[in-house]
Amino acid sequence: MDPELSCLASSLPLRCLGDKADSATECYSRAFEKFRVWAASYKEISVLPMSFLHVATYLEFLLHSNSSYSALEAAIYGIRWAHDLFGLSNPCDSNFVKGILESAKRSLSRPIVKKEPVTPDMVLSICQKFAAANANFPIYALLIFALQLLPGFCALMNWLIYAIVI
């Protein structure tokens, strides 16, 4: 092979690593390395290229290890990055893998707990708590200020929500 072509070809891997931000490359590399270490303990699993079934099995392993959804996403991104880097077909594009990831998102999600609205009784209890006989003027001033701000803040939030929706 021509020495100039050989030199140019040897610089291609480093050039490909520069297509993403250093922090993203490091994150993807770390995630892929975790997969590689896991896969090394099973002779049936090839690291590159890998099948969609091996990716799905790794995701299941992460779920059984009580990993967060972001850890599963990082694994997918790392595997995708490695396959793209070597020009291989991406097993993460499989509908099966996407289904496992969506199922994991649902199983790892927490239910939404809405906050209790402020009622007049709550405001009255706050007033009674801080309006003691020995309370000084700054406490009263702060209490009145907070009570005056609360409706304005609620109105502002309602307006913002309305403006975003429409």
C-alpha cells in the first residue's frame, strides 16, 4: 500500500471520534465499554457486530440490575455509536429493541403525585401560627406580603400555562 494512503487511512478512526463533543464521545464510550465487559462473560455474544437480541438481553440485564431508564438509554446510545463508528448496521434500530426500551420506560416510571391546592383553612392556620401575642411587626408584614403575593403568583402561573397551551 502507498505510504501516503496508509497514513491517511490510519488517521480516519481519530477523525471519526471527533464528530461529537468530547463529553458525548466519553459517555458513549463508557456505556459501550460496560456492554463489552458484560458481553465478554458470555461466549455466545459477539460485541461487533451484535444482534438485536443481544442488545435486548443486555437491556433486560440492566433492568434486573435495577438500573435507571437513563442508564438504558446510555447503553443504547453507546451501542449505536460504536456500530455507527465502524459503519455497521445498527441493532438498536430494531422494533424489538425499541419495544423493550419503551416497556422499560413504562415500568420504571413513577406515578404523578399532584400537590394539594392551598385552601383558605391553610392560610388561616398559617396566620394563627404566626400571629401570636408576642409577634413583632416584621412577622406581620411578611405574612401580609406573602398573602398578597399568593393570588398574584397563582394568576401569573395560570396565565403562563394558558399562553403556552394556546
